[in-house]
Amino acid sequence: MLQTIKNWTLPIALIIGIIAYPWVSRLIIGAPCIIFIMLFITFCKLSPRDIHIRPAHIRLLLVQLTGCLLIYGIVRLYHPVVAQGAFICVLAPTAISAAVITGMLGGNVAFLTSYLLLCNLGIAIAAPLLFPFIGSHADMPFVEAFFYICKKIGAVLLLPLFLAWIAQYYIPKITKAIADFPSLSFYLWAIALTIVTGNTVKFLVEQEDPNYNVEISLAVVALIICAGQFLLGRRIGKRYADPVSCGQGLGQKNTILAIWMAQLYLNPISSVAPAAYVLWQNSINSYQLWRQNKGNKKKRYEIK
């Protein structure tokens, strides 16, 4: 019974987020705290010796940096604003919560964490260089944009990492007990999923002067790019015997940061694409976790 409830937790979280968005979206201010706790639990299982930059990391980052320009050039033949939305969906850095999902799916958390550090640093440098060529020129200087992005990801990504490593050194028994309680991360993720989904629906419903043809196109392009990045990441990962980590690294995006970048550097309407990407990537993650839980349940029956 408990396993059945767990299998349906994430789809239910999505439905609640959509239906109850006027109330759920108000909790968005607490989402970083939930992600912080989730990452701390995940990083309790990660040693500093596990952080290494590998060839797969470089390949994934090159796919993002070259792919965003290629996709932009292709989609621009259809519509320039839709092209900007496609561009930001590819360029956006990996979500800090991707490490949590990677751990739940049985992937390499150390690999994904290393890519998080490399990807966010690479995008922080590349974005201010690329945006003036894609959208309207922004008044924010390069150094200010660079440090803004670093500050935005640093507190949530680096602080739980360092605290987990300090805890491993000073209170190893408590740290091990936290690391051995993975269900806590799962249910915290379900809460975060409900909040983020509600905030996305609120963004789509309450925007002013909507252009529905362009927005539907942005949502469809975001779906295609989302599915494509997960599949391409897994294909790349198969060459390195780690399809889960590469798939999450390339497919799961920091959409909150992407929406901010789109509204600042591009046509604000293009931010609909990363807003829709939230729903698509969470749907894919929910499906993957459902399959993972179903597979684990089947293995337990086979063992019995």
C-alpha cells in the first residue's frame, strides 16, 4: 500500500499544483529552503574526493553551448520570439535539484554534482556574451551579470555541499543516518514540485496581453527540446556507462534562472518557454521515478 502511494505521489503533486495554483504559488518563497534541505541530504552521501571533471562533462557543456545557437538559428526561420525561447531552454544551466533526482534514479550523484559546478560556471560566463547577439542589448554589465548568477546559485548549491562535508567530518554517525533516509528527499521533492508547478501555472494564467499563438508555439518547442535533451543526454551517457546522470545533467534545467534571464535579456514573452519547461521536465522526472519505483517493487517480488 505504501509503495502504491509513493508511485502516485509525484503525479498527484503535479495535479495539486495545477488545480490549487492560486494558493500553492504563494509558497514559492519557501522552495529554495526545501531544495536546500534536499541537497544537504543528498550531499551527505558525497565525499569531496568524488568531485572530478571528466570528458563526459566537457561534452555535455559543449552540447549546451553549441546546441543553443543551432536551435536558435533553425527556429528563427519560424518566429524570432519562439527562437529566443528555444535558445534559453537549451542554454539554461542544470538545475541544482538534479542531483536529488539523479540519486533517486540510481545515478552517479558525484558526477552530476561535478557537472553542476562546471555547467553553472560555464553558463555564467557564456550567457552575457551570447545574449546581446540574440536579444535586445541589456544595460547590465558583464561583471554584474556574472556575479548575480554566481550569487543566485551559490547559496543554494555550495552551502549545503560544504555543510554536508563538515558534518561528515565532525558528526559522521548522524550524517550516515541522514544519508540512509532517502524517502525524506522524495517527499520533500514532491512538495517542491507542487509549489513550482503552481507558480508556473500562475505565471501563465496571470500574464498581461497574451499572444496565444506564440505562447502555444513556445510551449510545444519547450516540450520537444525537453524530451530531446533528456534523450540526447542519456545517449551520450551510454558511452560513459552513466545514462541517468548525463540525461539529468542535460535535460533538467534551472528554469527559475532561465525565466529571469529571458525576461532580462530577451523578449519577455520568450520566458513562457522555460515556464512551460518546468511542467515538461517535472512530468518526465515523475515518469522516471514512477518507473524506478515500479522496477524496484518488481525486483523485490522476484527475490521473494
